[in-house]
Amino acid sequence: MPQKRYIDLRSDTVTRPSPGMRKAIFEAEVGDDVLGDDPTVKRLEIMVATLLGKEEAVYVPSGTMGNQVALKSLTSPGEEVILDVGSHIYNNEAGAASALSGLQLHPIKGERGILSSVQILQEIRPLNIHHPQTALVVLENTHNSAGGTIYPLEVIQDVHKVAKEHNLKMHLDGARLWNASVATGIPLKEYAKYFDSVSVCLSKGLGAPIGSVVSGNPEFIKRARRNRKMFGGGMRQVGIIAAAGIYAVENNIERLADDHKNAKILAEALAKLEGINIDMETVQTNMVIFEIKDEKKDAFWLVEKLKENDILTLASGKKKMRLVTHLDVNEEDIQKTIEVFERVFKQ
Ligand SMILES: Cc1ncc(COP(=O)(O)O)c(C=O)c1O
């Protein structure tokens, strides 16, 4: 039976493989990747490393594993990691940094998710046997919980300067770095060059069913491969999904501009509604976060109302919602969503 079609704005992770992607999966050449034998995985790793201007890369099953493999490969237990308080690593990776790598996370509140070099400088621990040693700075670009906001390149450059002066490593959670690059026109490698490791996801806006890639120099990748194995992420004939990743990189980067346009159209329409509060400054890529001002309405009520109209959404708090555009949502869907919002908020 065909699946019922919803306008699914819960996340850009909900996309289903297109016919072209399924064909690439069907035709994939495979081998045992733990033994280094899978030609499709190798192709994907080289492709992503080249795009990011890094020497090597390693394929992992998820963005979470990509981040955690990078953290473990760049630090020692007992060290401290500076990151934004709203970051995915701090809030949404089940405490893995402390559980798997013995790290202490040191969160700071950025402006719309963006940390400045001045803020970071203030939080670097002085050398003293009482303190955990600051070892790593993590930035998230685009920043998910801030609404898909983009790190200005100058800010990254300033943070890099401070980090290097203090002998700190830098990791980029670039789950949606593709979106930042398409929105600004800044090449991926220009963003990536300030980081010791960069993790990117294939299963968000790019529409692959599974997979992320972590990149860095050969010494880092050697450690990352070992840590991936330790975390249970060594995979066998995995070219079967890496082929989807290659298809995604070859076909679905430029079209992210459509998702950004749709998010803007949606945000501008919602901003006109009495009961909704949107900080338009946060609408930079494929997300729209907003608050419900109306005292009598809340996000759980709205999720139900939208679902009655075949629109799927998630509440991110009692009064807060995040809508995400992606390749399975077209402009017509956006217009329908706007009409439903207008109707529901008039009630
Ligand atoms: C910024 C960011 N990093 C990492 C991840 C983790 O990706 P995964 O769900 O593949 O583990 C996500 C997931 O949404 C994310 O938004």
C-alpha cells in the first residue's frame, strides 16, 4: 500500500531516497570496508575529503558518531571542550562525550548559537593543576537549535587565531555545512580549513538515508578509524549506502538553495500572523523557529492542528516550534502550510 503523503516539516532527516538514489544503491560495487576493500566507500571518502580540502576522510553511520569519533581522536580523558550551550554535542548526543571519551564539556551561550573569540578567550582555563585542561573548541555550522544560523567566516578566523595561540584543537560539527556554503557562496574548504576535524552529514538536507563523513589529516584519520571501530561503527559491505552518499553529494548540494527560499517564504508569511513571534535574523538557511505569543495556544495544540491538515511538525518546547524545509517539500507544500497556519491562527 502506498504511504500516505504528509507535508513533513519535522526535520530534514525525514527525506526518502529518490529513484535516482535507489538506482545508485542497487548498482553499488561493494567489499568489506573493515578490511579496506569497499571501492564505493573509498570513492565517497576521497570525494568528501577533496570538497573539504582535507587529506583524508572516514565514513561513519551517523552525525553523532562522527562528532564523537572526532572528540575522542582529538583529546585525552579529563580534558575540557568549549562549545555553545545550544549545541548538538552538548544536548543531543546522550552524554557521549563524557561517557565515551571522559571529557568535561564547558558550554557558553552564543548569540544565535554563534560564539565569539572574545567569549572563548575568557573561558580558556589557565594552566593550573586544579583545573581541567582546555583542549578543544567545537563550533556548529549551521547551528541547529538556533534555527540554522551561519557562522560568519571572520568569526571562525578570529576563533581559530585564539585557539592556535592557546594550543587548542578545533572541531567543526558541520552536519549542515552544505547549507552554510550554498547560502553564502563560501566554498566548503574555506570554512573547513580552520578546523582539525570536520564532520558532515549526508542524511540531512542532502537526502541520503544514512551516513556522515569525518575528515582531517592522516594522523587524525588513523585515530578516527580505530575509534570508529571501538564505538562499533566498523561496517562491512557498506558501499550499498555510501553509493547513496555519493549520489547525494553529486546531485543534491546546489538545490539546497530551494530549501532556503522555501524557509524564507514560510517565515515571512508566519511573521505576519498575530499569534507568532519570529526572529527573522535566524532565518538564514532551511529552518524556521518561532514562538507562539497567543496565551491560549501552545506548541502541542499547534502540532495536533497541523497534523489534522496532514502537516507534520515537532514542538521544541511548550511555546516553541521548529519547521525544517528539505527536498521532499516543494513550494506548493509551503503555500498549503501557510494557508493552514492562517486558518488555524484565526480560530
Ligand atoms: C548539528 C547536528 N550535529 C549532529 C547531528 C547528529 O546527526 P545524527 O542524527 O545522524 O546522529 C545532528 C542531527 O540532527 C545535528 O543537527
